[in-house]
Amino acid sequence: MNKTVFGILTLIFNNIGVPCFLQGNVKGGILRIVLNFVTCGIIGFINFIMGIILAIEIFNMTDEEFEEKKAAGALTKGIPA
């Protein structure tokens, strides 16, 4: 997946776990969705803010750094990360 597309999806949809799903961490993505509903959006708001921070980090990475972190599964921030 392209770095720009991943960054935009992270910026918009980190609160519902899209970065987790894109990296193959289905359990983490589902857990984010469930916690978002259980806490009435509080965890979702926190994850949205963390998604903004992560998107800025992604946009500032080189393509090589992005591919390394993506392969390692280290491109998720939030509750649960």
C-alpha cells in the first residue's frame, strides 16, 4: 500500500482501527471498535488524536522507513496499540 494512502486512512479512520486491519491485526482492529462503543466514543476520540500524530509521522517518513515499519507492524498508535 502507498504511504500517502495509508497516511490519509490513518488520519481519518484510526479511531475505528483501520491501520490495524491494513496491517493484518484484525484482533486489534475489532478491539478498537468494541472499546469505542463500550466507552461511548471516549476511546475513539483518543485514538483519533493519536491517528493525527501517527499520520504526521507517516508523512514525514521516507519510503524505506515506511516499508520497514509496515513490515514490522509498527504503524499503529492508540488504545489498544
